[in-house]
Amino acid sequence: MTPTRRGLALAGLALAAPAPARAAAIAGGRPVRLIVPYPAGGAVDLVGRLYAERMASELGQQVVVDNRSGAAGIVGAEAVARALPDGTTLGVIGMTTLCAYKTLYTRLPFDPDRDFAPVSQASAGTVVCAVNLDAARRNGWSDFRGLVAWAKANPDGLRYGTAGAGTTAHLTMAAVQKATGIEALHVAYRGGAPAVTDLQAGVIDLMFELVPGLLPLIEQRAVLPLAVGSAARAPVLPAVPGMAEFADLGLGGLDIGAWEAVMAPAGTPPEVILRLNEAVRAAGADPVLQDRLRTAGFVAETSASPDALAVKIRTDTPVWRALVEQSGARLD
């Protein structure tokens, strides 16, 4: 065979060779259910839906968001913990559930340490304190210090809402109350979205909520932001002071960083966990997803490996244990 013919033959073999096989589908390609433990329309729901869409493309199979709200995320988290560990059920679980609930609750229907398999972190952010505009005008709440002063002068005159007892917002407000000595009536909702609706309507006076849950109303000037829960100011709200600026109120040590993670039921095969981790990381690297989260007040932040997320959970647990103890909150 001449060199030219040999080259053509080799080229033909190269063209005929099969392309590298795509990673095997999870559980035979059946739809993957991504449980969001809060109602549709809230901040965590946004994270879940953005990741579900892009994970579906990466996995080559359907990823369906399933909103299971109730009991400050416990209902949805339990559904994940009790699911068949084959990779077809995942959950967007927050750091309070994974790191704080062990101290906050006297009993839980699952064990945060034993009943979940870490996949990857998905997002990071903080909380913002916003007040109803009419209440602010009526009571002279032009800034956070004014709110605290009014609350001290009017014990039990303040009504605040949260996405549920034991959520980041609840623990943040409890810590603020303990540090400043103010009192307030807690109104717990089944998720952040209905609480935000009632904040705008004046049913409640204020709330700490994940930034994405309040940002649209803040931008529309429908509610008034007074502070963020992180020590430093949040990039998406540069005019709103952080907790480090209220050291004189006893809040200088408060630094609330909120994050959500994709978790699977314990016992899910390691190779499936690794494949899911790859899918989450690929989704988090998508510029469109990053921009959507950034615009909403979140940052796309994923874990290099499932073990890296496990380390983060272990590292953050003492921080949240201290916050629960500082807040004085304790739930059945």
C-alpha cells in the first residue's frame, strides 16, 4: 500500500471509530427529583430551578424541581433523607438544616450528620433586614439604629416574619434581640415568599430574609432595607450597612453567611455522588446561571468534591452552634 493510500485508510479508521461514550445515565436515565424545602417563588427555589435546568443538560436526563415546604425546611429535608439512595432524589438543603438544627431542635425526624450524602455546595449569600414603608414612616425608622431605639421604647410592639422557626432569618433576629435587648413578636411562615408578601402589605413590620427574596422589592422601593446580616456590606447592596457598623449595639461579632448545598440520601453510591458533583459544578460554572444568581443577590459557589462539602459542614457547624446558643433559641 502506498503512503498516500495508507494515510487515507488510517483516516477512514479514525472517522469510523466511535466517539467517547457519554457518562452513564443515573438510574437508567429516569427523571431526577430535586427537592426544594420551601415554596415556589422564594430565594432557595430560585437556586433550585437554575441548577435543575442546567444539571438536566449536563446529565442528559430530566431534573424536576419538587417544592416540599413546611417546618422551616424539615419536611423537605426529611423527604430527601428517606428517599431511595439511587441518585434520583436530591435536595437543596441549607446550612441551618445541616449545621444548626442539631443544636436548635431537641429532636428531628432525621440525623443531619448520618442521613445525607454531600454532593456540592450551590450558592452563597447573606440576609438583609427590611421594613414595611408605612411602618417606617409612622415610627421614624430611617436607619437600623432608629429601629432598635424604637423597639426598646416599645416592648413587644415589633412584629417580624421569617420563612419558619429555626431558619437563618429566625436565628439572625434572635441573635439581634439577645445582643440589643429588644423584644419582638415572631410570625413564622411556610417559606420566605408569603412572609415577603405580608411585609409589603404591612401585616408584619420587618424581616431578615435571604437577599434574593427581598431584592426585587428593595429595587422597586417597596420596602426599606436597613442592614445586612454579614459583617461587611453586601456587593449587591453597597449602600446598606453591615453588622460590623453596629458594634456599639453589641452586633460587631455577628456575621451571617447563608449557603445552600445539593445533598443526596445517605447510601447513594459513591460513583453516582461523583457524577452528580460534576453536574452541579458544571451548572455552577455556567455564565448565565452565575449572572442570574448575582443579579438576585446570590453567588454561585460549588464544591471541588463531595469531601470538600463534608469538610465545610464540619467546619461551619461550631459557628452555627454558637449562634444558636447566643440567640437562646430552642425548639421541639
